[in-house]
Amino acid sequence: MSTQPGTLPGTLFVIATPIGNLDDISARARETLARVDLVAAEDTRRAGQLLTRLGCRNRLVSLHEHNEADRVAEVLEVLMSGRNVALISDAGTPLISDPGYRLLSELRRHDLPVSPLPGCCAAVAALSVAGLPSDRFLFEGFLPAKAGARRKRLAELLHRPETLVLYESVHRIRDVLADLEQVFGPDRPMTLARELTKLHETIHRGGVADVRERLAADPGGDKGEFTLVIAGDAAPPSVEQAELERVLEVLLGEVSVRQAASLAAGITGAGRRDAYRLANRIKDRE
């Protein structure tokens, strides 16, 4: 498949849309949606409602997990003809636990232009208000639907040091919290965000058991979409890590971060990159 001679290919715009509050859409996203030739949407009914409210009239095609493989050729043909296409999901940023990977993979293979229009993402929104470490996090998306596979995956995540971010549906949220308490224990700090940016936005913080109780008492707890942010494993540092930190704390009182990291790496045998990262974290705490 190739473009016609003298025709420049169109651009695929990957556009984040509101996760609830329509006012969260960017001016650039609104403008781009108004001028593209085609909108590929996860659900054309929901997309049609959004475009109507924005005052946009576009040709719509569906692109979801069940038809994406068949729809790619059609979208590529539009792009090859020099026309522009927008990709949107039901809400938030496309491809983040949403369809679009096959399409983007084909664009990459054909070296076709693509442009992101960033904006809403439930994972990042929840992480920003969770009050948990956000310098390193692991986005896990949806856990397996079956209980055995879900608990097995949670066991694999148990000792990950990064903050974990999960999505979950209303149909499984209570079972997932029960599994979290069983595998992670009742006191692992977490935040549960429900209906972010919407009228009934609710955020519960505490240990896993406490959050389970709060959700059980929440009158709207059986409705909505959920994002879970869970603290990583706060295991005590190794002897080597503790020694590196002690040496760095002494050196940082006398020399720059870069010098302290270099000296500490030489003294303790730690990697320079690890020493530099830890030195910056120590400096940030001061």
C-alpha cells in the first residue's frame, strides 16, 4: 500500500478526550476534531454524542477490540490518500487499556505520520491525588477476570517497589479489594478513585482493609469506574543500600550531588548511576 504520486500522506491524530467533565477537553483537541476527515472511535454512539456537543460533524467509523484488525486497512487507505484521521477512545487517552495498538503498529511499519494530542488519563489523574510516591510507578491496567489468575498476578506484584496503578470495573471491584487484602495484607496504603472528574467523584484513602470498608459504606459504591493506586513494597534497604545512603549523606554536606555520587560509588562499590539517583533523592528530602 502506498500513496499516490505527488500526494503527501495524512496524519493520524491520537486524541485524549474527557474522562467525565467535558470542560477538560483541550482547545487543540476540539479544533483538531473539527477539521479531520475521519474519526475512528471505540464506540461511535458515544463519540457521536461528544462530537455533537463540541459542534463537530465528522464521518465516524468504529475501531474497537473486536474489529480493529479488519478496520486498519480502511484507516490506512484514508491516510494514504492524504486525508487526516483522529483516533479517540470512549474516554481518556487512546491505547491506555484501550484499542489502537494494531493501528499504530501498522502506521509505524509504513512510516506514516502520527501526532499525539495529550490530555485526560484516569491513571495519571488518580496518581496525582493519591498521596503516594509518584517518581516511579507501574501501570498494570486491568487484572485478570478469573479469581485464581488474578491472585497469582497480585502475588507477582507483591514485592514490586513501584507504586501500582490498576483499573477495575464495578462488577469486580469488591472481589479485587478482597484479593488485595489477602495478598498484600490489610495495611498496605492505597487510594481508590471512583468516577474521577464526574459529579459523584469519590476518593478513598487508607490501608486496603480501610478502603474496603469505606467502599462498602459508600452509597454510590456499586456504580462507576475505578482506578486503584497502591503503594509499592516498602521493604527495608539492603546493607549495601544503607551504606551507600550513609556515605552520600556525609558527602552531600560538603560537595555537589555529582561529586558526592562519584565519590560514594568509588567508596562503596555501587554503580555511579544508582548513586547519582539516590543522591538526588536525598537532596530533595532536605
